[in-house]
Amino acid sequence: MTELIERKIRLHAQHLYEKRGQADGSALQDWVEAESQVLGNSILAPLYRKTRTEADAG
């Protein structure tokens, strides 16, 4: 399930990158913005955040 959310984030970040004219140097900013927007609209956000926290700790 979290793979689906991550795929949506990746696609949205790609869209933001393309919208900026494919200028390099803002990948992290694009990812954070995409993550915020996708998770803001998802009831699965708590599950995704928990999974990411566990992955970072482990």
C-alpha cells in the first residue's frame, strides 16, 4: 500500500520538475512538496509516515 503512495509522490515530483522546465538542483524541494500535497489528500498518510519512520530507524 505504501508503494502506491510513494509512486504517486514520485509522479507528482516528476510533474513539478517538468513544470519548472526540468532545471536541476531542486529534487529534494520537489519531493517534499509532492509528498506534502499527496499525503495531504490521503487517508493512508499515517501508515505511510509510520512505515517511512520505521525504515529510517532500522
